[in-house]
Amino acid sequence: MKLDPQWRQAYRWFSVHALALAGTLPGVWCSLPGEWRAIVPISYVAIATAITSVLGIAGRVVLQASAIQNENKPC
């Protein structure tokens, strides 16, 4: 396994944003007051987390515009 040569720009990547959100969603739901959790069922949180994770994976395998711009820059 090799480190991405552009790892210092990882905070800009869509995949990092999506997977961070997927990791945060369940924790946010757990920290909500009980009345709010009754409005948003855990099944919705699970579905939103799964969709966000799939988007994160897709964002990782799809070539993003910032990666194309970085390839055109001289070293």
C-alpha cells in the first residue's frame, strides 16, 4: 500500500468530506435529545450513513478536478 502523493491536500477531497460525515452522523444522532431522536428514526441515520459512505467511495475512485489541476503543475 502506498501513500497518495497528494496526501497533504486530502482535506480538500470530496471522498474525505463524505467519509468524515459518514463517521459523524451516528454520533450526532446519539447526542440529540430524546425528543429529536424520536423524530429521526435510527433507520434513517443508517441509510444516510450508507449513502454517504458509498458517495465517499465513489469520490475516491473518480478523478476529481483538483487532481487534474495538480497533474498539470510542474514539480
